[in-house]
Amino acid sequence: MSYNKESHLRSIIKGVSWRIIATTDTILVVLLVTCLSGNCSIQDALKIGFFEFFIKLAIYYFHERIWQYALKDSVVSKKLTLYKTISWRIIATTMTFIISGAILDVYGETALYIALIELFSKFILYYLHERLWLKLPLGQIRNFFLQKRNKH
């Protein structure tokens, strides 16, 4: 698919849509790992998800804008999407380990298991999210919001 520069609004909306998916996954992974270790805590899972949502949303936006510059006017193949996915997973998984360790107050096996499970689950989810957003025509998001605003 040919790649044209996305608007900042599109990058923000794309980031929010990704964070909803990713945060849901994080909360479920944290619950799974903490429950299996005998320290099941919905409160810790929600706290990790909350901090991840906002911290990673900002980082995601900058990652997205850097890739905007790198991919300018090129064809985005599945291979390029894979490279983008790998670069994001390195950043995001590292952040998950740090945030999980800080919230759980231990940078041990639990934080490592959370990060490793997330590495695989989110790798697939992120790749699919990227391919889906490539199918959404540029300008459609902006036009949708402009139509809504003009009706009121």
C-alpha cells in the first residue's frame, strides 16, 4: 500500500484505538500472571493499565510520527509493517517491564513474565492494528469529525 503522511489527529486517534486494545490486553496479562503466582490483584492490574495507557500513548505518538517521516511516500509492505511492529515491541515491552516492576514493587519474575507474555500477544495485535489502519483512507477520520461538527 502506498503511504502518504497522516495528520496529527489521525496519529492521535490511531494511538488511542491502539491503547484501548493494548491496555485491555495488559490488564488481562497482569491478572493472569499475578493470579498464577498466587498474588491475584485486579487493583494492580488496573493500576498498571492506567499508567501504561497514558505513558505509552505519548510514546506511541512520537513513534508514529518518526515512522511517518521514515516511510514518507513509500509503499508499506508487510515487511515494513513487521519492522515497525518490532521497533514498537522493543520500546513497549521495555516500558511494560519498568511500569509493572514499579507498581508491583519488584523487578523480578512477575514483571518479566508480564513483559514476555505481552511481547507475544501484543506483537500479533499491533501488527493487525497497523494493517487495519493502512486500509482506512487518509482524510476519512477528519471528514467524519468535520461532518459531525457541521451538523451541530
